[in-house]
Amino acid sequence: IIERISMPEISIITPAYNAGSYLTNTITSVSSQRFSSYEWLICDDGSTDDSAEILSQAAASNPNIHVFTQKNHGVSAARNTCLRHVNGSYLMFLDADDTLETDCLYKLHEKINATNSALCIYGWFIHQGEELYSYVFEDKELNASPEERYEMILKDPYLCGGGYPWNKIWRVDSLGKIPFFDENLHHYEDKLWTLQSLDLLSSPTITFINEPLYHYYMRDESLSHSMSASKYSRLAEYTLDSLEVLRAYIEKAHPQAIKTCDELVQARLTEIKDTLGIY
């Protein structure tokens, strides 16, 4: 029996579904980190490939890894399964087909500890086919007020890290009670969770690491341009339903951002109409 770390500093959450082709690289990027006070909570969400076998072998060789298995219920349900078992002082996310930069955990822990921040947002690399890009922050992001940052995250996919969970590390005790992801949403569930978490922070202290520490891979199969018209129509319905839930949350919990939310809704609606040829 391999004992897990009882009081890890960082909890990493990964939902996994049929990610066998990528998991080895993901696992290596975590297991090779210099910083070792972490627990890696991975939920295999009913994979039908070799993901379960790969994760089982990884857990057998690394006591920091704890794997949960469940029937396929979607990415939000997988993340929620992991959230119920968080023991760390800090919380971050890693997708099953992405990787961490060398020394990512050490740099994150050093920064959020030294600044006593509630949240640290960090840059990332974007892999798109053979192309490699990096995202670091502009002065308008670094110098923004808490409300300006909130509205940037609400409206934009990239500014201040957008709604992505994987470019942020949270101080758990600043959140109080960690929110769960909405398992009924098929789109914008990440952004909604991020905004809910921002609203829960006991301290609005946010800091940035202005260098890429995460490798995000854009897979061709996930791009909307490769979808059939019927699949895109279904995605559009999911998007509009999710935006309705997001707007209802903003209107109730953070009404000062409702104008920005309406701008997001209008932009997405225009995009959908243009793509489907609706005038």
C-alpha cells in the first residue's frame, strides 16, 4: 500500500476521458516537477480506451496521484468528483491532454506564498498544429482594478486568463467553500465557475506570473470549423442555454457587470447567426 501525502500544499485536478494518447506526456510533466508537496486528483470519466490502465500504472508509481473512476457524466462531473477530495492549501487544474512547464509548481507556490494572494493567474503556451504561441499579460491586465479584471474574464477568452480553470491557482481558505461546476451546462461552465469563485474570495488580492507555465494544446477535433452543420447547430443551442444561465448568475450575484455580460451574449449571438447564415 502506497501512502498519500496527508497535507499537500497544492491540489491538482484533472478530468480524463479517452485521453490515452496524451496522458503519458501529461503524467511525465507532473511527476518530473521539482516541487513534490502536491496531490494529483484524476477522475477517469468512463473512458473506453487505455486511459484507466495508464492512470492505474501512474498511481502505482507515484504516491501523490489518486485516481477516481466513474461512468461517463461529462467534464464538470469529473472535476466535481475530484473537488470533493481536495486536501491542499492551493487549488489548480490540469487538462488530461495538456502539460506543465518545468518547475511550474515550484514557481506557482513561491509566488502565491510570497504575495499572500488569494489567486495567482499565470501565462501559457498555445500549441496549434505545428505552431507555438505564448500568452503573457499586458499592462491593462496587470494594472486593472478587481472589477475591471472580473469583467475582462467575463467577456474575453484570454484577458486575465479568461474563464479557463487551468491558468489559475487559488488559495483554498480564501474561497471558503469551493464551488462545484454546473453539470447541466455544456458550454461556459468553466467561465461560470471562475466568476463564482472570484465572487467568493474573502480577499480580492490577485497576482500574476507573467511567463508561460502551462502548455495548452488545441486539438483539431475540437475546432468548430470541422463540425457538420447539425453538430454546430446543437453546439449553438448549448451555447445559448449556457449564456442564459451565466447571465442569470451575473444579474443576481454581480449586477455591476451585467452590461459586459450582455455584450458577451450579443457577440456570441451574432457569431452564431453569421455561421449559420441567419439574418
